[in-house]
Amino acid sequence: MSLPLIITVSIIAIFLANTLYQRLRFKLPPGPRAWPVVGNLYDIKPVRFRCYTEWAQAYGPIISVWFGSTLNVIVSNSELAREVLKEHDQQLADRHRSRSAAKFSRDGQDLIWADYGPHYVKVRKVCTLELFSPKRLEALRPIREDEVTAMVESIFIDCTNPESKGKSLLVRKYLGAVAFNNITRLAFGKRFVNSEGIMDEQGQEFKAIVANGLKLGASLAMAEHIPWLRWMFPLEEESFAKHGARRDRLTRAIMEEHTLARQKSGGVKQHFVDALLTLQDKYDLSEDTIIGLLWDMITAGMDTTAISVEWAMAELIRSPRVQQKAQEELDRVIGFGRVMSETDFSSLPYLQSVAKEALRLHPPTPLMLPHRANANVKIGGYDIPKGSNVHVNVWAVARDPAVWKDPEEFRPERFLEEDVDMKGHDFRLLPFGAGRRVCPGAQLGINLVTSMLGHLLHHFTWTPAEGVKPEEIDMFENPGLVAYMRAPLQAMANPRLPSHLYSRVAVDI
């Protein structure tokens, strides 16, 4: 027998022995039959959360799915989500890091990819008490309102252009611009795009770094789950090193600009980069941690907001009744002589319910990032061995017919009938997670989504693209960690306010 064959047979035998040992020693959750070596990797459909929801209907609300030799447990109802995120939160608070995530985060020196421990507690405290405090969010409100009014102005110019008459708008284009400009201004204090829509050199470098990071992160999928295959798919150390150096070079340049500006003026601005540099000594933050936190904010905040609003607009176009009801509330509270502000939210309960209902049906991250068990634990009566990954299927939890009436229906009124928290206290609705790893920027996300929806509805009436019926809008998702619409939304926008209310309210802070 040749040496390669002996090695292959030995590896398969070791895998089978390990799998058998796990199944005999532990009472694992049920699930689809796993194949030798690859597990269930070839059984998983591209849109994973829908696939897991189908399997949950067949095997129950807690299932085992094998990614190669790694056990992944998926829970799909609110009771089990509570067990994972509250009752056994500490044992399940670590984070599984792929090789690419480990490289990008300097082995968890940030927040998103850090294991639970002293470092995580420290940077979490920085985020909660400093970066996302109510005081800072209020201080940065003019930036958010500037970018939302810039979006309104851009839509108005395009939809009233005589050459565009009868043409639909690509909604994602406008939402993406808000998300991009908002997060770069909050994090870096820089608007990379000028009023003519031209991106500067730093902005182009920033976008190139983001695109390259996505490309590198997607290049290692199979070998991540089958460790003994990694020799065939080695980590491209040089590519990752170049990417990291490029990212750090841009970030350090921006940090130095802010340090010099602060020394010159003697004042401290509210942007995240200024806050972190000012707090560096107080919290003993390394440069790697500051850079990691800034890029965490960008990663978490750039796509998710635009995704949430695009789904909400699709639902509103499919449901003219809801759109009209939201507009009636806006007309009654705001009127036709001014534009909406975040300070109006408390007087707009139906608008808030529209945002909440959109996040229920279409959480931007339908599967929470996996929590890794740091000890053996029981969930739903089943054993979860140390080292397993546990995923909460947020999408399935929010559509569970056992706890939601007419779960597939877009009906914001349900949140006027019952106040359901969506920042981690009610396990039926978890768009921002819960427990020790709940998203610290949840309130920022809620404010921006609600503001964008309010302005879009107050300024325009929205209808489907010409020749498309509301019910024909494609409501399926693209595969991926975040749930983009499979077919980008095309829609017609018709202005409904006096023309002087469509100008951008620009601020420079």
C-alpha cells in the first residue's frame, strides 16, 4: 500500500473514530446524517438560515450540523435562544475564529472576534460606556441627519429629472451611500465623498481595503472545516500580511491626522477615532485594539443598515396600506413645513413599529455569529461538548408560529398591541443579539434605520417599477453572512412635500 493511501485511510479512520466517540459519549442533538470527513457541508443549501429552518422542522428546534469534523448546533426557537444567550451565556461566550478572522483581528484583539475574558470585558466597557453612550450618540446625531437628508436630495434630483421620467430607481444605491458616508464619518471623522459625488484618494483606498478583505476571507472555506486539508490550502501569509499592513497604514494616517488636529485646537471631537485615542491610556488600549475596534464598527455598520432599510422598503411597497398609514402619522406629527428629526421618534410610534417589524422579518444577520462552547454544557436536554459552535437562527426565531400570530405577514400593528424589546431582553426578537455579546451599537442602528425610513416615507410615495406588481417583488435572500435581497429593489419615487424641503442639511463636525 502506498504512503499517500495509508495517510488518507488513517485520516478517515481517525475522523470516524472521533465522530463515533463523540456520539457515544454525548447525547447530541438530532440532525441530518453526516458523511465521513465532510460532514454535512455538501448538504447545506446556499441560504443557510432557510436550510437550517427546514431541518428544524424535520428534526426539532435544536439540531446538529457537522462542518467537516466540527460540531455546529443550531437553535431555532426563543426558549432555546434564552438558554444559549442567558442561562448558559458564560459557557457559550467565546468566539470561533476562522484563520482569516484570526488574522484580521490579530487573534481576537478587537471586540467581535475576542474570546470572553478580561480583554473582552475591557473593550466591551469602552464601547458601552464611551463609544455608544447616549451622550455621544446625541452629539453625533447631526452627522446622521446630514447623510439622510443628502440621500433625500439625491433621490429627489434623480426622480424629478425629465430624462428619467418613468424610470425606476435602484434603491440600494441611495441607501448604501448613507450607510457608507455615515459609518466613515462616525468612525474616522471623514466624508470620503464630496458634494459632487466624487470619492477622494483615501476613500478609494478604504473601499479597496474592504473589498480585498472580503475576497481574502472567502478564499479558505472548505479547509476551515476540515483541519487536515489545510496543508493543501495553506494560508496565504504574504497576502494577509500585505492586507493587514495596508489597512493599518490607512488607519494610522487617519489617527495621526486626528492627533495633530487635537493638539492644534486643544479640543476633542466626538468621532470614534478621537474617543479611542483620548481613552487609550485610561483603558490601556493597544494600537492593535484601537485599529480593530474601528474596523469592527465599519464591518458591523456598513452593510447592515442599508440591508434593513431595503427590505423594509420592499415590504412597504408590497403593502400600500402600511405605507399610507405611516405617511398619515408623519403628516399629522411633522406636517408639510419641515423635515423629520430623530427627536420626533417618540411621537411616531407607528413608524417605530414599521422599523421593528422589518427587523423582525428581515434581520440583517439572520444567523448570529457562532458562539463557541468553552465547557461542556446542556441545551434543551442535549449535550453540547466543549469546542462546539452554537448558532442562534434569529430568522427562524422571529417567524416561529408558536409565539407570533401570522408570522409571515408584515403587520407593524403587532408592536402597538404588545411592546416587544429588540435590544436583547426579549428572546422572540433578536436582530442585535443578546447576552454578553449583544451588539453595543444597537441603538445607533435602530436610530439610523428609523430615520431613513421616516424620511423616505415622508418625502416620497413609493410604488413598484413600471410593469411590476407589488406581489411580484422578489423577497428571497442572497447567500452570505448578511442577508441582501437576491434581486436589488427597483422602485418609483414620487415627491409629496414642497420642493424646498428636499435640500441636504449639511454639517461639518
